[in-house]
Amino acid sequence: MAHLVAVKRGMMVADFCAGAGGKTLAMGALMRNTGRLYAFDVSEKRLHNLGQRLKRSGLSNLNAQVISSETDPKLKRLNGKFDRVLVDAPCSGLGTLRRNPDLKWRQTPQDVAELNVKQTNILARAAKLTKVGGRLIYATCSLLSDENEKIAEQFLATHPDFKLLNAAQILAQHQIELDTGDYLKLLPHLHNTDGFFAAVFEKLDATAKPVPTDTKEVEPTPDAAPMLEAAPVVAEATVEEVPAKAKATKKTAVKKEPKPKVAKAPKDDSAAEPKVSKVKASTAKTKAAKA
């Protein structure tokens, strides 16, 4: 279970239903006594047993706290702080039937329905403790889908900021070859263990913009094809008309410049001299006649 949580050195980790702390101490060992490890539980007696085991483990990075319920006010200051949050939720325990066969007579459908409400509420509260990029692990020792797959599916439906991770791939990273699908499901008749279920969720950044997907080019419809073909014709007609209009504009814009007046050349004096001599001769004849 500690390998499925995939803790690392320096992380901040919470065991939300720690109990006697077996999984808590295993995670602390993998963290090499670094980072911070919190153990929460509503039972002071169980946490007291954890304290005794803690002394023998030699871990110094563990902080055990008793809470009144999953809505305890002291949890508010820790919202969004944890890299890993493990929820080993209270369940019917039907996965341990071969060790506790009397459970099938002590559990009723009403008990399971009440447990489903607790499991849903605890998982939703633990989700608030998880930081962006952190992981939330939900686990039970039950064989019932009402306590396992249905709770996980309901959580994903109401928390779009979380996604399901493949448990087999996480275990493979720790050289544990156990492929039971997206969820970790151990069955007594297949794995020679108690019945066990676990789901791993990762918190996404709700403010991040979704990555655009590749869009296919839209092909023109048959009705649009004639319009596309007619477009160049109109364009050509427009191109042809523009020069004609331009020429007309140039013609109207150019004003006729007045022709320059050419000065008349002066008459030749030689041509004017005969007329003067004729006038003088007629004047002389008039004077002679009077005399």
C-alpha cells in the first residue's frame, strides 16, 4: 500500500484514517524520515497504540492528531498542502471473511448504506487537503462494489478537478508486477490475500486552460463550390473596369491649357516705304495745281 501511495523524500503526506498506524509507519520509512507525515484519526486509543509503535520505529517526522470528524476545524488550515493523502476508509471489512467469517452475519445492507455515506464524505473532505498535482488514494478492505468502484466513480463525477491514475502503472514503477486494471483489486482466491481495493486520483489545476485539440479543416459544401468558382470572374471584371474608369477620370481631371499668344512680327519697312512715297507725290501734285 505504501508503494501505491508513492511517497518520496521531503513530501508532505497525510494518513487520514490512520488507525494503529501500520501504513503510516511504512510510508515514513519510505520517506527516509524526511518531510512531514500526519496521522489523523477519530479514535484516541488507536493513535495511542501508534505512539508506542512510533517510538520503536525511530521516526521523528510524524505528527499524530485526534480529530472529531472529517469536518474538524483544525483541518482547514491544511487545505491544499499535502502531496499525498491516504484514505483507508471505514468499511464493512468483508475482504477479511476468511479470517473473520462471522462478519457475514453481523453486516446488514443498512450498515453498508450508512458506510457509503461516511466513505463519500471522508473522501470529499480529504480531496480538499490535496494540493494541485498531488494524489489522493482511496482504499478499503471490502469486496463490495458499492464500497469500492461506485464510490470512486461517484467521486470523479462530483470532482472534475481529479483524474483516475492506473494503479498497475504506479506499482510497475516500483518493480511490482501486479496488473488488476485501473484499480488495485486483491482477491483471496486469486492473490492469496485478504480482499482489498484501492483507487489513485490526481488533482488537476482547475484554473489551467484546456489544451486545444487538433481541428479538422472544414471542407466546402457542394452549394458553396459555385460561389467559390464565381468569385474569380467577378474579380477579373472588376480589374478590367478599373483602368477604363481611371482613364476617364484622367481626361476630366486634365484641363486644357490656353495656347500661348504669338506676337505678330512687325511689318517690313521696305514694304511700307512705297506707300509713303505715293502719299508724298499726291500731295505735291495738289500743291502744284493750286499754284
